[in-house]
Amino acid sequence: MSEENYSKAINELRGVLLQFKPGQQIYDEIVGTREEVFARYRPILSPEHVSSLTKDEFTSFLYFENNHHWSGLHRQGL
């Protein structure tokens, strides 16, 4: 990638990022569920609990319906 193309791409991404803010549906869908997901999975996936992590606990995290962020993980993890 040339320096000029790289600069153009960076500027375009910065413009998109400026439009990504609270009150927009996609932002609220991604960021709005963050604390809920953290509350549910942070204790389960913590270093202290990983040694006793069950298959069901881990598998539940792989589904987009539960993690609200990464789609397709269940296809790799199962």
C-alpha cells in the first residue's frame, strides 16, 4: 500500500469513527450491552476461575446472542 493510499484510508476511518457515537443504533447495540456482558462473563473467564471453567460456561460465551460482539465464534469453538 502506498503512503498516499494509507493516508487516505486512515482519514476515511477517522471520519467513520467520528460518526460512531452514543445515540446511534449501531453504537448503542455494541456499547450498550458491554457492561451486561462484562458482568456475566468477567467472573467466569477470570484467571481465578479458568481452571474450573466448564464446557457449558465457555460455550455460552461463544454465541453472539450472549457476547453481543463477536459473531461466528460458535462455529469455530464447537
